[in-house]
Amino acid sequence: MIYTRPRAMIDGSAPDGHGSQGIAVRQMATERMRDVKKKNEETASPRKQGRRPEWASGLRQLYDSVVEEPLPDSFADLISKLDKPD
């Protein structure tokens, strides 16, 4: 047995014959989904929108400057001592 929806439901009308109510409900749902999507876009994090927050470039510069600093001699000596076999 194959289930088929009644014709009244396919064209957007309600099964009780109130066609305009079915269409009105669909329009309200569509408008609500559009509003929710717009709100989500407005409140989405900058990362999700493809933008970086204002402080990100300063943080990146600080990180890069720390990474580029030379290794202190005391650390280099410690590493060499740890690398030596006992």
C-alpha cells in the first residue's frame, strides 16, 4: 500500500478545507525562520562571519615577537645537558 497525501494538503491548504489557513501558517513559519536566521547572523561570532576581532591582530603580533626571541643561554645549556646520554 502506498501512502499519498490528500490533494488538499499538497496545495498548502488545511485538510479541513480551510485553504487560506494552511497558506497563512506556512507564511508565518517562513517569516519566523527568516527572522531567526537574521538574528543568528547578527549575533554570530566574528570568526563565523569570516572576520577577526579587533584585538586579534595585536595578539598575533605579540605571539610572533615572542616566538622570534632567541632561546636564552641557560635554556640552551639545560637542553644540551638533557640530551647527553648518562
